[in-house]
Amino acid sequence: MKKLINIVTIIGCFSSCRYQNKINIDFGDLNPKNFNIKVTMPPNILKQPIYSDGVYHSIPNEYGENDWTITYRDSLSCKFRHFKTNRRNKHKYRFRLYEKKHDLFCEVDIKGPNKQSMIIKFEKTDFKIIHQNRIKSK
């Protein structure tokens, strides 16, 4: 019975592990702790941190429009959309962050069924108030 439980555990891990996405971030000479990466995805507009405070988090598997935001020191950011056609599609994400002529860039290279490559320039971040609590006066 114990062998059967171990086999089921191994098969369960293999089937869930094979659909995991992988990420590689090359910070070059830049300080990794100055960056945050998150992805926003359907169906319930899940916001998932992928990298923050020097810690990597897993990339959820959701199909559709996956909107990525990379933030530098809460003052610069770059965004891109990766459209996934199937939540079982496994991708390898590679980000190379670098500075060139006083500007900050991110080279994105996504390998997998929905491959994509681009270079994005960081822009000044405009934080907008999405929700504001109103205090009622007495």
C-alpha cells in the first residue's frame, strides 16, 4: 500500500511539475533588489508577484492575456502582454535588464508554444489612484 501511495505522489508531482513555467532574469550590473515583476491575468484579474525583494515566485498557468509589469525603484516601469492560447502550455521566460545611454531597457525572450521577443524601454511610472476611500464628515 505504501508503494502505491508513493507512485501516486510521484505521478501527481510529475503531471503538475511538467506544466510549470520557468524564468531567468539577468540583471547585469543593476541591483536586483530595485526591481519588481508582476503579472496580471484573467479570468478574475489575478495579480501575481513573480519577483520582489530578491525572491522569485512561481508563474501561474493561465491562458489569455497575461499582462506583465516590471518596475524599477517604483519610478520607472515597462509593460508587455503575452497571449497564451492554453494554460497547459509551458514557457521559458528570459529577461535581460540593462542600462544604455542613461536609459533602462528590458530584453524579453519567451520560448514555448506562444513564443515572443522584444526590447522594451522603461518609462516614468504614473501611479493612478484606482480606488479612493472617502471619509464622511460628521
